[in-house]
Amino acid sequence: MSWSAKGGDSLTKGEAEVLGLVDSGLSNRESAAALSIAVGTVKCHLHRAYEKLQARNRIEAAVKARERGHLSSFVPSSAQGANVTLDR
């Protein structure tokens, strides 16, 4: 499955999930915890999404992805209303 972005590139499921969490206000660290992946993986998904969506930052990427309908069904249930607890 693919989620089409500008220029024929498509967002992967991981990129869409991370952008959905960013759109929900989660940090990279909180997104990683919610998805059970490394923070570096979150950053990699974000940077690829920036290129595909021609965005300069996480907020612009999340806004563009939301406007284009990429986020609607890809916010994981574990992150909806997430109470992610992190040691600070």
C-alpha cells in the first residue's frame, strides 16, 4: 500500500504513522515510545517525509500530510489519547 505524495513518491506506513503522531503533538521521543521503535527511526521517517512532501520542518510536513489525507487512518490505536510516560 502507498500513500501518494507530490512528485509520485508515496509515504510509507511508518512515515504516515510518525506524521500522525507529530500532528497529535508528540515529540520524537514520545512517538518512538508509542510505536515501539527507536528515536533514530522516527527521525529517518520524518526526514524522508520532508523530502516527499517538500516540507521544511515537522509541523509543515504534518500539515501537508493532513491536508492531503495521509493521516486519517494511520494514527495507531496505542497512540490515540496516548499517555506515554517517559523518564525525564
